[in-house]
Amino acid sequence: MTIALHRWGTDRTGAPVILLHGWTMSGDIWAPLAQALPAPCLAPDLPGHGASTAYPATVEGGVAQLGDLIAANGLRDATLVGWSLGALIGWHYLDRGGPGIARMVSVDMSPCPLPAPGWNFPMRNQSAGKAARAAARFEQDWPRAARAIAQTMFARPQGCTAMSAGRAEARIRARDPATMARFWTSLTRTDLRDAITRLPVPLLALHGAKSRVYAPATGDWLACTAPDGRNRTLADCGHAPVLETPGATAGIIAEFIRA
């Protein structure tokens, strides 16, 4: 099995930061944020994304990859930052015991992406039926899907300085549609609400005030439900604070690590 790994700040001291990207992206998208952090950073290409091989393109596959990455590199006291899909993988890993992780930051994600009885924080305008139909459409017309996905990432239609909507669309189009459909089905069927109640490490939930994917109030739920939780809302951000305001987001993460 191969884990494609991107690194920044190898000359920096301190405990490492592990960065897990969102669905359809790859580890290199963290460069603007990682360059602004004071700690050494590493970001894998998640299964089915980028150059990593052999791990299943599912949330479970991502958890297995994360465990192998931490063990192979002897990582301890690490800060885990998961954006969107990356947050689901991080929460799941911590619910399995989470060796090597001392604290976690989730970025614009819900622990239960689909609607459920009594659940107020699913993905916007989503249902189990819509999610299943979307998976089928991905395999039928991936270019059209890629454009729609890119347009929901940012607060502004054109994207941001670090990545325009056009560049995001090109990245997404480069993914294999069948693999992305399989991962989409896995992530939308995940429900980690109970896992949040027993997180073994402090959690910081970051959300974009203008996110088109998850309601910012999801962060309030996470902060109140986690045993040691807190949250911040980023005013001018959509679903991708890691790209829209990488410097400010890195500052918040650095402050959390120091605390």
C-alpha cells in the first residue's frame, strides 16, 4: 500500500499537524494553510484521491490509512485537522481509540451528513434519495457534477485567491467518477453523532458563515456535544476556509494548539 504524502515545515520544531483534505481534493491543497502554521505539517492523499493506492475509497479505508500513516511515522501528540470528509475520517479514527492524536480541528463538517429524526444539522438540501441519485449521476455525467461541486465550495462564485472555482472544477474532473461515487455513498451513510459524545481529545469546530454545504450552527452542536469542545465561525468563508482564508484559519488552529 502506498500513501502519497505532502510535507511542509520539516525544519520546524514541535508536535506535528496532520491535515486531511475534503472529498474530490488531494493533500497538496493544504499548502497555503500549512505554510502559515508554525509546526511541521503532513497531508496524505486520501484513498481514491491523488497518488495513494490500495486503500478502499471509503471512510473506513481513510481510517485505516490514517492509522498506518501515524504508526509508520511514529507520530505522537499530533493535531489532526480534517476538512469535510477529512473530519469524518478523523472522528471515526478517534472513536477507535485515536493513538497519536492529542487534539482535533474539524472544518465545515457534520457528523451525520443525511437528515435523520430529530437531527437539525445535515448537509443542506439533502436526503437519502437525493444522495443515491447523485451517486448515479456522478458516473453518468461527471463533468457536469464537477462544475456543481466546485460552485458550492466557496462563499463567492468565482472562488478565492488560493483556488478559483475553475481550478477547483478542473481538479474535481480529474478524479475517477466511479471512485468518487463510491466514496460519496460511504460518507453520506456515515453517522458519528454518538462518537462526538465520547471524543477522547479536545475538539475545535470551524465553520464558514456563508457555507452552502453545512449550517454554521453545526459548530454550536459539536462544541456543546463533545466532552471538550469549542467552535469558531469564519465570517467571509464558505465550505472551504482552508483555502478562502488560510492565514486566519491557520492562526486560529495555532492558537488552539497553544491552548
